[in-house]
Amino acid sequence: MMRKLFTQIANKVALFAGKPLTFILCCLVVVVWAVSGPIFGFSDTWQLVINTGTTIITFLMVFLIQNTQNRDGVAIQAKLDELVRVSKGENVFIGIEHLTEEEVEEFRNRCEAAARKADKELAARNKKK
């Protein structure tokens, strides 16, 4: 229940944060704050308002954005795994995101070598035509 609520909140906040209107509103807040500087005599409290507000928002947004990215990454990986599973691709690639960086690099090198070989074969066939 708590996870579902957090997910819903994170989705809504991420959606709202990515809209142009949100950027415009944030710019407007900064302009209002800057213009109010002379009214408050550029006091420490005046500076503290923007510093505290932006720090808190940034701190909370880090966790919301990370949560959204984590879920998106897992969902994309599941979709890719399913595409590999139902295609003629090698099923050994399913789950490679759980390997070490070196092991993933080894898979990448194999793929690149296979792609270079396929490119050479295709170029050779095209020359014969």
C-alpha cells in the first residue's frame, strides 16, 4: 500500500516537474525573490528563504527521480528480455544487467565483433553483385 502510494506520488511529481509550465513557475519564483531583495534589505533571512527552499526541493527530487528511473529501467529491461526471448537473438543476453561490469563488457565486445564480421560479409556480397 505504501509503495503504491509512493509510486503514484513519484509519477505525478516527475510528470509535473518535466513540464514547461513548472520551469516557468520556478523562474517566476526566483524573479519575485530577486525583486523582493531591496524590500527586505537583502537580509540574511531573505537569502535563507531561497537557499532553504531550493535545497529541500533538490533533496526530495533526487529520491523521486531516482525511484522513477529505477522503475523505468526495470520495465525497459523486462521488455528487452521479452524481445530477446521471442526473437532469434541469443537468450544468454537475458539478465546480463546482473553481471559485473567486466562480464557485460565481454558481451559487448562479442556483439561488436559479430557486427564487424556481419558488415564485412555484407560488403563482400555487395561487391559480387
